[in-house]
Amino acid sequence: MSTSVLVKKMQDEAKAQGRDTEIFACSASEADQKLDTMKIDVVLLGPQVAYMRADFENKLKGRGEGGKDIPFDVIDMRAYGMMDGKTVLAQADKLMGK
């Protein structure tokens, strides 16, 4: 539930910045299917699944553009708790080198 609220706030912030982005949330169990069927630029894990970091590191190896690893990180716990879409969007941008 809270993740969908954060996604909405990130989408609103991206729109306010004039950006055309696709931001979505899925369960950890849905991640493999999404990785197989979509172009994913960055993955942010909710703090509640931070324990899965090593699993995702392996899943994301070589799955990005040009065979590169897809960048990922755990969402900053404070930003997640505050539902701070602007900060979390900036975290994603930083991971993508923007």
C-alpha cells in the first residue's frame, strides 16, 4: 500500500519536472517477469526487502542495456517513511548517472 503511494508521488514529481517516465512498483516475486518483459533502467528496493539486496544484485547482472548491470539500491528509509517522491526520484536519477 505505502509503496503505491510513493510511486504516485514520484510520478507526480516527474510530471512536474516535465519528464516522460514510467515508474511502477511490483512485488519481489514479480520482478523476474518484469525483468524478462520490460526495459528496466533502475531498480529501487523498498526498505522492507533490503534483506534481498544480494538476490537482486545477482538478478540484475548483465540485464541492462548493452549487457551492463542494471543499477539498483535500497530506497533511503527516511525518504520512504516520509513518502518523499522528489528525493526518491533523485535517488533513481543518481543511480542512472543523471
